[in-house]
Amino acid sequence: MLDDFLVRAALAAVGTALAASILGCFVVWRRMAYFGDATAHAAILGVALALALNVSVIAGVGFVALIVALLIHRLSDRQQGTDTILGVLAHGALALGLVAVALLPGARIDLEAYLFGDVLTVTRGDLAVIWAGVLVVLALLWWHWSALLLATLNPDLATASGVDPQRENLILTLMLAGVVAVAIKVVGALLITALLVIPAAAARRASNGPERMAAVAALIGVTAALGGIALSLQLDTPTGPSIVCVAVALFACASLGGRFIRSA
Amino acid sequence: MTLLSAENLRVSYGTTAILQDVSLSIAAGEIVTIVGPNGSGKSTLLRSLIGALRPDSGRILREAGLRIGYVPQKLSIDATLPLTARRFLDLPRRVSRAQAETALTRTGVAHVANRQMADLSGGQFQRVLLARAILNAPQLLILDEATQGLDQPGAAQFYRLIEDVRADLGCAVLMVSHELHVVMSASDRVICLNGHICCEGTPEVVSAAPAYRELFGTGTGGALALYRHDHDHHHHHHHHGTTD
């Protein structure tokens, strides 16, 4: 079954969408969309590093994403506005990555594949790494759900209840780096934030509780992944952007539907 | 019996010392109020006591296994996060339906259990926060300006509720406020803070103390007596706070 490239692509996209859309709820609740963006843009630097050192791209991307995410955490405590720090790091890392890739000797690499994803070329090995990452993220989310929620609501309230908000922030950062790493093959560095934010945003109207919002977001994310692959086969369009297009369409439906229900 | 005590706390942000040489202790069952002008370090002190801030020097001692219920100054729930009052009580640990109902009933907001937190009025919201804080039958309830945003009758009601809760649970209460008149009438002991402890004692002692009058002006002495007898009047008082 895994011999079929389409099956592999579908499994990779579904796994990534599942982890990204649930984690994306926290990105939305904490207003961290730009933080996700900065982390994702750093992925290109990770690609360059991985190619230079001849290690797995996913490992390189995960490593650099984590470093950049931790850097943002440290720097945003200081006197610069967080949005400024994010602007510096997001575009700095992207530009540095693009330059580093160009400087790599020899191998001509297909940059587009890393910017916009290339899920149809996912190998069995990639699939194993992607699902390992997805399962770790899902397990962390399951295990830390309430603590993460409380730390999201109010750090002091969390501290008083015996939950260390710093630790939860760190776990969130780790998960974000993990999702960026597994998503690079699927939607690419420039569209990862879409996979985080759009399903959660679309799920908001249909939700009266955090768990329900996560479940609806997951459903929307997986639907977008499968629908996007189908769309790209049908129209012969790039898969990553097609997935995001379907997600946006679902978001638009949810918004219009919500407005319709409200006015009815 | 002392539940919580602090010895010679010093807390600073950068080079500015917010708290210096602050020592206090809370005994079981008493209501202690910390008053002080804006910027006097009230919230900093509470945050140190709950462990959210690490003091530069000094010690904080807690009775072993002390159960603390905490009501923060302000809890802004992002509009993107759907959360009912009932679900809020489940953070971080799930509680039984009966426990949740008991707590919400005790604070008078059982009817809003299934409403979204974002849709609650200021008074209802604070009562839900209080309900969550008393779920684990705390020995010490800590409230940071819990009546911010409530009008004066609303605030007076809230403080009476706290007195009731104290009577029910037998817990000690440590609260911070700048609403001197309302708060002080409900306190066993008042600590007047302005970076350091200016004076402390019963409400009568503190309101007569020169250090207190220097901070808040003399007009509050009469207001205190007034409010001790009548909580429900609408008065517009101005604090003559001279900040440092």
C-alpha cells in the first residue's frame, strides 16, 4: 500500500494537518500566528544547514526552528516589542537561509520544494519520521492539555495552581518546532502558518469549548489535506498551495455559515 | 498557627527596588488586607507569595502542603478561546459535577455555569474566579484587587461574600486593594504598603497611624467609620494618594 506515492502523500498530509491544526488552536488563542511564521521561515536556514552537513532535512529544520523559537522567547522578554523581534528574526532567518542555500557548493537544489512543499515525493523514510513527530506532538498535547490551557489563560493563575507557565511555554515552543519540521515536506516553509492558523480560525464559530474547537479544527485540517491533494491531482497544481486553498475555502464557508446562522 | 510568612523580602525590576525589607505572616482564619497607593508593590508582593516572582533576597515559608486559592487581578480571556464557566473550573484538574455546583452556588453564580466566560458581567466573572479558587478547600485565599471594575455596591457585596466564604471554609484571606474604605471594614488586620511596610494593625489602628494618613490623606478616617456601618451607599471618594 505504501508503494503508492499517493497513499504516502495522503498519509503525510493527514498526519501533518492533524498535529498542526490542534496545535494551531493554541497559536490562535495565544495570538502567536506571527511567532509561528517566524519559526517556519527559519526552516529554510535549517534546510541549508542539513544539506551542508549532509543530515536529514527534517532534523535540520527542526533544530533551527527550535533555536529560533527559543531565541524569540528570550529576546521578547527585553525592551523591544515582540512584533519587532519577530520581524527581525523571521525575515533574517529566511534571508540567511536563502543566501546559505545559494552558497552551498555543488548540488543544485530545488528551493521551491522547500518553500511550498513537495508532498508527492515523500518517501517511506520521510513518512516514518513525519508520523513519529506527529505522534509525539499529539501525545504532548494530550498529556499537557489542561496545563497548557491554564498557562494560556493566565501565568499567575497557573503558578498558583502548581503549573509552571515557563515550562508549558517551552513545551509549546518544542511542539511548534516539531510541527514546522514535519510540515516542511508537506506545505513548505511559507505556508506552514496557514496550516496552523486557518483550521483553528474556521473552527472557532462552531465551538463552545476548547476541546470541541480542537476537534473541529482537526477535522477541517484533515479535510483540507485530502481535498487539497485531490484538487492538485485534478488541476495539476502544486499540492501544498492546493491544500491551503481548500483550507481557506473551508474557512470562508464557516465564516459565511456562521454569519448566516446569526442573522437567521 | 502561621500558614504563610515572608521574611525580609526584597524584589526589584532591573535596578529599581519595588519591595524592600518586607516581612509579614498570615495566621489561620484571619483576613488580612494590603493597602497602598499605585506602584507601591502590592501586586508584586502577592506574586512573590504565590511563587510567580522570585525575590532577590529574603525567604517565603509555607506550611507544608498549604492549599492556596488564588484570584488574579485581571483575567482577560482571548475572544478566540471558547470557555464556559463550568469548563474553567476544571483547570487544571477535573472536578466532579457536585463539587462544581457547590462552589458556584456558594459564590452565587450557579446559573451561569454553561455560559461563556467572555459573556459574563464583571461581577459574575469575579464570582466564577472565586468559585474556582475555593474548589480545593483552600486554607488561604489570596485575592489581588478582586473588585477592579466593579462599582462600589458591587465591590461591597463581593467583600461580604468573601467574609461568608471565610466563615464557611474557615480559611485565611489575604487580599490587596486600593479601595480602602470598603476593604478595611472587612479586615482583621491591615498592612499599609509603600515599597516597605509603613504600618500595620487593626483597621482602626492603621487608619489613625500617621504613616497611613500621610499616604492617603486624613479624609479616609471618617469614611472608614461610615462604611463600617453602611456598605451600600453610593459615594464618590477620591483617593489622595501621594505616590513615591
